[in-house]
Amino acid sequence: MTDTAQERRALAGRLTQAGVLISSPWRAAVEAVPRELFLNPGVFLPAEGGRWHPVTAAGSDPATWVRIAYRDESLTTQLDGHLTADQVSSPVTGSPTSSSTTPVTVVDMLERLEVEDGHRVLEIGTGVRHEVAHCK
């Protein structure tokens, strides 16, 4: 796995410059958590003619995958409720049904949440419960 510490620090810097990343605990989280882990098995990038080009970590040059993962945009992770990028090898048609939300949106929501130690956060979009610790 490629070390993305530099990209995570750069992302934190862009989010701070945008005025959404304010608190040091959330900055530490942005700098610590590799965004690419949430993109497995891959993403679909817009392609010509309204199609979607599948890109996977396993099938991509590591530097290319990192550039995609740290884009300041939402990344489509599923089409039509079932199709993931590892299931196809060429551009396909379909409607996005799942994505990794743009970092600026996620961090802005987290900052506004005013979470404190001991709080539990349920992210409804994915059904994943996060235990939040050391955030004030």
C-alpha cells in the first residue's frame, strides 16, 4: 500500500484554507485516515457519452490511484444499486447509487456536529456507527 501521509496533510491544508477544517482533533483525523480505504474496490469516473469508466486500486498505477482518491470531489463507488468497479473492465452505462462524498462536505458536517468525548455518531448514509473519542 502506498504511503499517503503527504496527500492527507495536503488535503487537511486545503480544507483549512477553505475554512471548513477548524479544530485540531478533526485535522488530526483527516491527516490520519487514508481516504482510499473507503474507495475499495474502486470508483467510476465519468467517461465520454454518459458512460462510467471503472478504476480500481488493484488495477491502477499506485500514483494514479492516489491522485484519484484525493481529488476534491465526490467519487462514484456503485452504479444501479449493485455494480462496483471491480466487476467490469470497460466503460459502462448506469446511474450512480453510492459515492464517497467530497471531503469538504464531510468535514464541514463533522465540524458543525460539535461532537465531544463519549458521544456516538451514526452515519445514516452508510449505516456505519463511529465511536468518537478524543474530540472536543
